[in-house]
Amino acid sequence: MADPSSYRPRPGEIPAEPGVYRFRDQHGRVIYVGKAVSLRSRLSSYFQDISALHPRTRTMVQTGASVEWTVVRNEVEALQLEYAWIKEYDPRFNVKYRDDKSYPYLAVTMGEDFPRAQVMRGAKKPGTRYFGPYAHAWAIRETLDQLLRVFPMRTCSKGVFKRAAQVGRPCLLGYIDKCSAPCVDRVSAQEHRDIAEDFCDFMAGNTGRFVKDLQKRMKEASTELDFETAARLRDDIVALQRALEKSAVVLPDATDADVFALADDELEVAFQVFHVRGGRVRGQRGWVSEKGAEDLAEIVEHLLQQVYGGESPEAVPREVLVPVSPTGRGNLEEWLSGLRGARVQIRVPQRGDKRSLLETVGRNAQQSLARHKVARSGDLTARSQALQELQEILELDEAPLRVESFDISHVQGTDVVGSMVVFEDGLPRKSEYRRFIVREGTADDTAAMHEVLTRRFRHLLTAPGAAAEPADDAVDLAGGPVPAAAGVTAGQPVTPEGRPARFAYPPNLVVVDGGLPQVNAAAAALSEVGVNDVSVIGLAKRLEEIWVPGQDYPVILPRSSEGLYLLQRVRDEAHRFANTFHRQRRSKSMTVSRLDGIPGLGPARQKALLRAFGSVRRIEQASVEELTTVSGIGPGLAAMVHERLTGEAAQSTPGVNLATGEVLD
């Protein structure tokens, strides 16, 4: 732990204006981002009496090695900059107010020529309308199946859509009238887009006009004695009503609002949010986060900042109902209004339906926190015990809070790849996983392990002020080579913002899959790049023994050891990650196309041809003049492609009638 007084700025240096500040550790990694109305007042509070600070804040200040700040014009700009930095740096000591799970959404790809309805997870894409989130993907599919009777829009993938267009026949949904089949021109692109827009309006809560329109058309058909059409419209009305029944009416005035509630104890806080659109609950989310030194008003402020910071304008509702008025409420409303493009109100309901709904969401949050504490108490204890065991058995200076594991995968020396997985505090951190393509000719596992570790540890930041030889690819802030005293090891690039670019955070422990040969290769790789303060071990599969460099005998842990269980999880995750990447590479290398082997026709030009014509058969049928219309295909290359493909077609094996044995022309 560092002494905060060693990097405490002089009070006269800190401006009194509003701004955003960053704490960095000794490796240059941003560990905390915060904002303040007065930077001088806020930063001075961290260095007064650290014993009076919240334990989490005290640990952050002692872990830090420097602090820097940026002055802004007002608090709204501070909100925007704080969110951008938290998203960019993912600081270790900032409480994460968003769930790490990926909830399913009903998405409509309005940015495509023929919009498609589908289940989507992960980051939201521009040009796509999202509805939800839903608790389960099957709930989305049930709702979509009901609504396709009334809104027969496309749900197929690009491959299925393109194949149907080529053969001139729609898929099964087109035959049962659950798709308008734009692939075979049953409807035009504009007519299909109109269907998609009506579907989005219905999902957004404008349900009344669709039901009334269908009822009106049903009565007209019945009056005209067209009972078949009337029966079909009656079934469509029933389908819409069933879809509406899945979302209960909670606010009678067709309100669009997000309702937040929380339940907390001394260590953690549970959040619940109901997304209400048109008075109906359209989605629900819940998660649990660590609790820092903030009070409830600050927690609500940061919660809204993190939830809405990366959302599209239509995801921000007119009203946000919260249990406690957040700090800087006026600034938050101004910021959210700017995101939405219209007025947004943050309210604390006191009575009526909205208060009752807030209490319901609060009960959900309390139950979520109770379930979380029961499920996590054993896990937290086991992880702490595992890290403590490894520290004692391996005689480490501190608990291995960051563990990196490496593995090699190949088949008889072909498609050799390596993997790196990262566990922090005993849990996987998948955003920092890395994959390596090992150079050709490296068939030996130890040589491949040596190469992978050398490439990974070439990108480590040494202690500040330590001398290092300048590297060819290391650059300073001005774009020139790093001087010898810059403290950057060979191969360490630095971004224009002054932070390490990749692989910049060193591990406490490196685990390789294998025995003593693999461990020695790993230790040699670290020694060659000048990394001497990272421990290396190997975990062999045969007896699950732990090998340490320089020791003739392994360390044997009991089968019930939590430390051994953690090492097995890390090793197995690296093995899985390496095998997955190897299978992808092998599958790609085994895929042979008729376009392969044509001189001058590389992967980029092959993709351009396939994008233009849709298939190899259509490329074969195209003339030389048509081939030259593709970008990158000149007359000479077009003639060669045409000659090769038509020559192969002429030389192909004739067909045979299996019944008679007759050779067919």
C-alpha cells in the first residue's frame, strides 16, 4: 500500500472549479473516476485523515499512486465526462451500477432494407429498435409468434433470406402467412417496412388503434357476408389480446416511465427497474452491486448516469420514478432531456398508483438482495479462502488477486494457437481474455508457450522512473520514441492519453497448463523480457500437481482444497478458450472454395465477388464485362476467373442415372 502523502497535490494547485478527476495506481491504470462541484474541496477530502474514510475509499487512496483532473464548464459536462471515462477505463473502485448479465431484447433491425424481428443480446446497435428487456428468450418468441399473425414481418437470417430469393420460394413462415415474404416480392420493400413500423408502434404501447381497426374490419367483413375473412380477423384480434395479456396494466393513464427501487445493507445494494410503456410493464431488470461510501442520493445519481449513458434516445422515458431524489437532480434532468431530445422528469412519487408501483418494485429489490446474500455468502467465503491458500502455499507476498492462465492448442503442429484468460478476485474477467496465433513451424508445446508468454509480457509497464531501453514501437505523447528513462519496457505502446494500451496490468500469478517443461519455458520467457516479480506455476492434469520453476518435486494439494479448485477452474477455462479458437481456425482452413487458387484473387476480392453476385454459381454464369464491374476486378483478372470457373464446369464429372446406369449429358 502506498502512502497517500507521497502523491498528494498541493492545495494551491487544485482548481476550485467543477471537474472530473482520476486516480491511477503504480502501473498507470485508472482505478477510480469521480466528479466534483469543487475539485479542490473534493480532492482535499481524500488526503485529510484517511482513517476517517470509508474502508473502500481508504483502500483506493492507498492503492493509488497519482491523481489528475480535468476542469469543465458546468456540472452537466462533468456528468457526461465522468460517464465517458468510467465506460472507457472500467475503474476497479467505481461501483458498477449495471448488471454484468446479458438480457434478451426483442429487436427490429430498422436499419436494413428489409427489417427483421429477432432476439438480441449484448451491446445495442444503431438503427435497431429494442423492446424489453425480457427475463427469458422464450417469452420473446411466444410474443413474437402471436404477433406475426397480424404483423407478418421477416424473422429469418440473411442467409435464409438470400437463399429464398435465389430459388424463388419462401420459407415455411411464408406459406403459413406468418411472413409477408418480401424475399420473393410478394410485398415491396416499402410495404414490408410499413408492416415493421406498425409492429414497432404496437410494441411501443400504441395498441388501441390496431385492435379497433381489426374490430372495424371484422364487422365490415361480417356485414358483407365474407365470414372467412371475418373469422381470420377475429383470430388476429385474439392473438393481439393474448400478447397484451402477458404485460399487465400498472398505470391507467398510459404512462411511459422507468421505475427504480433499491434495497441495501452495509456492503451491497440491490436494484430493480420496471420499464413501463403505455401503462404496461414491458421489461424488468434486477442486479446487485457493491456499496461504496456514497449515500442513497449519490447512489441513485450514479445509477441513472450509468443506466442511461449508453442508451438510444427512445430508451429514455418521459418520467423516471426513484425512491430518493438524486444529488444534482436538475443537472440530471437536463442531461437526460438532452439524450432524449424532449423533457424528462425525475420524480419521487408520494401517493397513488405510481407510489404503489414503486413499493412493488421495492419488494422485488428486497427479495433479490435476500436471495443474493444466501447464494453468494458461500461463494465469497470460498474465494477468499482459495486466494489465501494459494498465497500461503506458493509463498507469495500478497494474495493472487489477478491470475492469468495460458494454454496451447493444435493438431499435430497445424493451426497452433494460444489462449490467455484472466481471473480477478477469483472470478473470470472475460473482457481481458486474449487469443494468439502462433507462427508457423512452432509445433513444440514448450516453444509455442515461450512465444505466447514472450509476446504477452513484452507489454508490461515497469515501475515509474525505472530505466529501460527505448523500443522501436514505443511512442510518447508527442508521437516520438520513448526516452530511456520513460519507464516503458521494450514493445510497450502508449496511447495518446498516456495510458498503457494493451496487456498493461501485471498479474500476481501465471498458471500454465502442463508440467515442469512448460513451467520452465514460461519462466524463461518472463526472464528474457525482464519480468522477475511475477510468480509462475504449472498445473498438470494427470495428478493435478502444481509445478514450480527450479523445484524437482511438485506441490500436492488435497482434493478438497479451495485453492486447487480455483486453479483447476482457471486452467480448464484457458483450455476451453484455446480449443474453441483452434476449432474456428481449423474449420476456416478446411473450407475450400472454387475461387481458391486463382492467381490475384485473394480473400478480399473473393468477398467482393460473392457480395456482388451472391454465389459461386452466379459468378460462373457472369460474363467478363459483368465481372469487371466489381471493385478491384480488372479485365485481366476477370478473364482469368471466367476461364477457370467455366473450364471447371466443362470438366466436371457427368451425372449418372442410378436406376439404369445411363450416363447423362
